[in-house]
Amino acid sequence: MTERQALAPFLAGVRGRCPNCGDGPLFEGFLRIRPLCQACGFDLGASDSGDGPAVFVIIIVGFIAVFGAMFTMIAYPEAPIWAPLAIWIPVAGGLSLALLRPMKGLMVAAHVRNRAGSA
């Protein structure tokens, strides 16, 4: 198996496509996984990502937001305390929403690729 073939399910998951065929949509809504792929009929309902995507997003966004807030407070010590909060809380919220769907797709793709549900 080439490196491109090995990465294909993960790239499809990040893009919100079926990790089996790469064509059908993975999501019904914002985060709800489709029961079956519309293109290939693959059972996507068996893939459960659990809380994994949220944990990774919390770690990534938490690092960025806390580092940014600390940097802002150190670089501009005369700024009022609400200024870093007014900047970094919306940034953290926006990053969380932007990363959650691709991270969930990546987790579902890893689940499918590694056959985690099969005995």
C-alpha cells in the first residue's frame, strides 16, 4: 500500500466525506454521522468517535487561547483585564467550532481504517 492510499481515508474524513469511498457525505448535520454512505452503502453508523474529537479540540484550542491571552497580557501590561478576554474567548469559540467537525471526521476515518468495531 502506498503512502497516498494509506492517507486517503484520513483526508476524506477531514473533508467530511466517507472514509471508505471518499465520495459520499459523512455528516447529516453539523456533527451527526450518516447511518449509511449515499455513494457506496458503507455502514457509517457503526463508527463511534465518542468524546475523542472534543478532547483533542479542547487541548489544541486551549493551548492556543491560553498562550495568546498570556502573550497579550505580557506584551501589553497597561491594557485592561477585559481586553485579552474580549479577544481570546471569541477566538477560542471560533476555533473550537472550526476544528470540531474535521476532527470528528478524522476520528471516524481512523475508526474505519483500523477496523476498531470488528472483532
